[in-house]
Amino acid sequence: MQRSRLGLFGGTFDPPHLGHVAALEAAISTDRFDRILVTVAGDPYRKSLEQSVSPSPLRLAMAQAAFAHLPLVEVSSIEIDRSGPSYTIDTVRALAPESSSLDLIIGADLAPTLPTWREAEALREMVSVGMVPRPGQEAQIPAGWRCYEIDMVPVDLSSSFIRVNGQELSDLAKFLPESVIPLYQPTAR
């Protein structure tokens, strides 16, 4: 089996939006990856404690619809198939044997939180981190992490904005890929 340069783009994707698509397109354009795996969190423990989250099969279907057209991108149920909270370190450990390099692709707003992630020391040794810019967010690289910026124009959009305003948004096509709109259920919580 040939080992590949793997990018890992994880999240709740509740719903996946045009900012996620732009981040993946920017990551693809770096030529750093042979594959980018989008992992939909089965139990996004940080979010599920704060709010209601759509069922994982719906979030997986929306991610598949949102990203199916992107080259190099595969949507995976690896975190949904595993019981318990979704921890990045578990996914990285599962994928490391088939990867010559493994990079996390995250929003720059998440970079300062990396040292708080489960088994952060082990994770830091196993991955590099590609940071996607966020509007008004200066990239802050935590000490000891191998981080780099992925060049793109920041997109001012979040899934929480869409969830909060989804029923009032007259034109969801401004925020969601067309293929996601028929699947999106703002009241599925």
C-alpha cells in the first residue's frame, strides 16, 4: 500500500457551509496533499455539551453533498463509527499507518486551543497544522506546534450563524452549497 500525504479536516458540519468549501479549495491548491479526509464528528463533545447537535447521519449526508465535487476530498464516517466522544488523536492514530505525512487543517481561531486537545503532546508530535485564516483573527501558533498558514481570503461565516438564523434566511444559497440546501433541517435538533 502506498502511503499518502494526508490532510485531515474535521468538524461537526452542522451544517457544512461555503466557508468550509473555500477552506478545502485553498488546502487543495497548496499541493501538500494526495488526499484530504473530511471527518464528521460522531460525538462532538465540546459542542454537544453547549447545544443541541443534528444527528450524525444527517451531518454526514450534508458533508458528502457539500464536498463531493472537490478533487482529493473524501468524506469519512470514521469518527461516527467509533463510539464515544470524537477525539482527533484517535483519528490520527488510526490513519497514521497509511500516511507518509498527516496535517490537520483547522481554522486559525482554533490554533490557540491545540494544547488543550486530548493527548495534545502526542498529537503535536504526529501532525503538522495548516491554519485557514478567519476574519479578524490573528494566527497565534502555540509553542512547539508545527503550523503553517493556508493562503485564502477569510470567509466570515459559521455554522452557528446559519443554525441561529437558518429559518429566517431567505436565500440559503448565499451560505450553503446548493447540494446541501435540500438536506438541511434547521429544526432537526
